[in-house]
Amino acid sequence: MQSPLRSANAPEGPGAGLSLILAVVLGLVILLSQTLFIVPAGSVAVITTLGRVTGVPRTPGANFKAPLVQATSLFDVRTQVRPEQFSTLTKDLQVIQATATVKYAVKPGEAGRIFETIATDDQQIYPRVIQPSLLKALKSVFSQYELVTIATEWNSISELVQEKVAEELRKFDYVTVQSLDLTGLQIAEEYRAAIEQKQIAEQQLLRAQTEVLIAEQEARRYQTLNSSLDDQVLYKLFLDKWDGQTSVVPALPGTAGSGTPAVIVNGRR
């Protein structure tokens, strides 16, 4: 007679073995999914072990991590383009409004430091890293110039702002600034008219200065020519141009009676 204990522990046939194999395979698949991860192109992955950043950021492709104890955070390192509308005061306390479009990229090797110190995902980088430095640079540069100068030297000031933004961000060395464009300058209408009048006056002044310079050059040219002309040169120039019909010609310089013209009648003196 079979004992009840032995019947309870006896395998129940091939179905039990298959279930065990499936359970093992499923466990391995889950373990592998926790170990293998893919970093997409244009991104790097920061690895944290029990909440602490470990190792260097992982590059695009297949990567491995320790299951259960390690986690990944992706950072986009491609060029980002962000427009920023701003308003600020000029040196003469006039309000201007414009749009600053900044192009920047996260430095791949700094992703781990960014995660540790300032941002744990891409959405936090611009408001926490780029925007404060951008607004600080805009106010710093525009406060040095009067409104008329800003309007007439817009391109030069745009370059100064880009340099200032890059300088501010180099203090942290998280990102690189690739370019910055200032567009859509808005100023009061009365100041716009004043700027136009200044531009007209500058053009008129430049035209007058050019005309004076041309006149001075002509005067110097004639002065040089006059100083180089003596009696001998003038006599030769006359003979070069004489048509043979003129009845009175100057006497040859340096000869007796050179002050009296020679009279030519029928080709004879």
C-alpha cells in the first residue's frame, strides 16, 4: 500500500518538468533585460549604483549593468535650439524687447557631473544651466550701451552677448555654446525715429568727409604738378602740341631775349 506522504512528493509527470524549465527561462529573460540596455544615437547614459553615479557615461549601443542595483539615466548630447524672449534696460534706461536664440550641446563627458550637481534629466538642463547664464549676459551687455547704439550696432552686440554667455557657462563647463542670434528688436516709435535721424546724419557726415578727402587729394596732385613744371618743360609741352600754323611762339628758354616771343612768318623767323 502506497503511503500518502510519498504520493504527495512524487512528480506529477512531464508537465511539472516543463513548467520548471519555463520558469527558469523566464527568470533568465527577466535577468537579461535588467542587465542589457541600449543607448540610442545622440545620447549618453549615466549609471547609478544604489543612487550613486559610478563610472563614465555610456556611449550609444549595447551596454551592460548590474541588475537590481544599478539604474540608467539618458542625456541628449545633440545640438539643442532654444529661443528666449527677454526684456531689459539699456544704459539710458530704455526698455527693449527681443528674442535670443541659443544653440548649445551638453558635453558627453560631463553628463555624470550634471546628474550629480544640477539636473537629473534633459528637461532640467535649459532652465537650470542655460537660461540663468543667458539672461545674466543679456542684461550685462545691454546695460553698457544706449538705445541708439544698440539699434545701429546690433550685429556687433549680438557677438558680445554670445561671448558673454559662453564665458558664464565656462565657469561650470557643462555645455558648449555653438551660436547665439538676436532677432526681433522692439523699441518705442519715437526712439526709432531718432535712430533713423542719427543714421541719416552719419551718412551725410561720411559723404562730406569723402568729398573733402577727394578735394585734398586733387589739390595735392595739382601742387605736385605745378612744382614740377619749369620753363623748359612748358616749352617742350608747347612744341609737342604746336600745329605749325601759329604765328607767335615763345622763345627758347635760356637764350638771349627769351622774354620776347619769336614771330614766325611763312615758316621763317
